[in-house]
Amino acid sequence: MSFKRSRSKIIKYPAKLSFDYVPNELPHRDEQHQQLFTLFSRVIPSGISQNAFLYGPVGTGKTATAKRFSIDFSRWAQEEEGKVVNHVIVNCRRRSNNSQTMYKILKHFDSNFPDRGFSVGEMVEILQKHIEKKKVHLLVVLDEVDTLIQRDGSDIIYLLSRMKDEQEYQSPHSDGQISLILISQKNALELLDKSSLSTFKRSNRIRFPRYTPDQMYDILKIRSELALFDDTIDDDEIRQLSFMTGHGEEGEGDGDARFGIELLERSALIAEGKGKRKIEPEDVRAAQGEVKPFSASLSLLRELKSQEKIILLAASKELKSRAFTTTGDLKDVYEIVCEEQGEKPLQHTQFWKYIKNLSAKGLLSTQTSSTGKGRTTQISITDVPVEELEIELRKILER
């Protein structure tokens, strides 16, 4: 088998769709970024250590904000205060114990540091010598710290936060200090033992809420502009993705930005695989369908009432080239399909009731949006390509 690489027509910069990529702007995380700066800005003039605890569900920007803040804070300290701040980010899920976590931190200062032969206490002492010699303030970010604490206890947090206590004399304005940022989905502070907790300011907690559909739209809009070629995705498709992944306010997702970016990338790859130069609504549905296989809905389709099947068939026809439709447009197509099927159309009130039933079953999605003429209900099908849905519904209706 031979492989032939073809030039991408939609994805311009694949790396900018990576979970590791940190854009210069993090939409809807300015407040958390500023809270971190408020806490840590006192570190430089005073020479004291500081700590913070970032918490919230997966995909809410905790790690990205910590990375962005670490970069921005290091630059600010150098440019505005003439001080050197280094930062090390440790993924505690990848580092199985305290020893491996310390090894990761020490590798920042010594790329040849051996991966065995030293106790955790000895490594802390070596770290202390490094930061004193280099006169740096070290910011250590422990991501998913709850997994480390549950696996190996909280001694490392105690040792790092009390690292300076062993010195006979410590200038209050010393540059050689260490500060901590702990990140967790859970309240990791509850997992700390009393000694470790006593060194950690429990009030320095920063919450990261789930992203709403509107917030997710802003995130995906910026990410698509960074990663994709111009004019390869329209606002409707970005809105479609944000509705699938945003939480609350009629969104269907968990407010997980990582999942939103993953669906954006997968939609682009599906479109490219079909030789397209633009992401279309069906590509977005196909991407979502890979997460929620259509086969799971087949048994539910067969159990629908005849009118529900016809409404769903009309929706699949109407949405072939659109991300959303309105109640009025859907009813026009529905009446045509009723004529094809030899069925009498429902009156508006009953028609709307059936739409709500289909929405409750997860087969249709509805959301209310504001327009220049007031508020209107937008209807969509999110997790299955409508061409496949139309084929299955026609098979069922013909039986």
C-alpha cells in the first residue's frame, strides 16, 4: 500500500486544534486570569510565596488558563519588575507518584538529572539550591493534583510549600521562592492532610464554570479562525457545534471546550475526506454521530407514532443543507410530506406538541434565539447525518 499526502483544503494549522495549544486569548476566562494576577502580583515585590487552587468540571479552561497565566506572569515580572519567574507544569495523572513529579520539576533546571537514586526529600533540597542559585521565583502548576494525592498522599505539597523553613535565615525579599497552583475537577483541598492543608490558603480558590452555548460559540469561532483556512466554516455550523457542546440555556452538552474543539476538528476531517472545501451541517452531524452512534436510535424510531415519523422525515429533508430551521419552514415541508404519505396534517398546536415530544426523546433539538423580529424557535438534528435518518425513516414508513 502506498500513501499519498494531499494538501489540506480546510485545516491550515492542525497544531492549533491540539489540546496542548494555548491561544493568546482565552474567551470568558478573563475573570479567572485576573484573579490569579491579583493573588500572585504580591509575590514579586514582597518575595513571599503564594498559592491558588483552580477547580471546575473537565474542559472548562483550568489548565489553559494556568498555562496562559504562567506565560503572561513570567513576562510581566521580567518587563515590569525586572524579576525572573520560571514555571513548570506537571500533569499528575501522567506522573504516578511524588518522586516522578519532583523529577519532572528538576528536569526544568537540569535536563540530565537522573530518574532514580534520590528520595523525594533529597530532590526538594536539590530544587531549593537551584532556585536560590538562579535567583528565580518558581511557579509550579500541579494539574489533576487529586490523582496524585489519592495515589501517594499530600507530602509533596507540604514539602514544596514549606521548602524555605529549613533555612537558618531567609531574607523577606529573597528571589529564590516557590509558589503553587493546584488544579482539580474535585475539591482536592479536602484530600490534603492537616499539615499540608495548614500551609495552603483555602480562600485562594478560583472556580471555573461550564461554558454556555454562547460562550462555546466564541471559543470555537476564535479557534476556527486560528486553525482553518478562510471561508471554510460558516457561523451556522459554529453555532451548531456550540449548541451541541454548550451547557445550559438549551445547550445539549457538558460545557466542555475540549470536546467542542475535538468536534470542530473531526467535522473538518470528515469534510476533507469527502473532498469538500467547506464544513457543512452534515459533516458536523457525522462528527457527533461518531460519539453517539445512530444505531442506538433505530429502535426508538420504530416506536414513534406515525405523525412523529413524518415530522422527523420532514426535518431530515429540510435540514440537508442547513444547520437549523424554523417551526414555520418545517411545517411547510411537513405538509408536503403528509401529502406524499397520504396523511392529514396536524393543526399548529398539535404539530408543536409533537415537536416537543421528539425533542424530549432526543431526536430533535430546539432552542430559542432572538432576531430582529423578536424571538424564534430554531430546530435542528444534531447527532446523526440527516441523509441516513431519511433513509431509515422511509424504510420504516413503507412497512
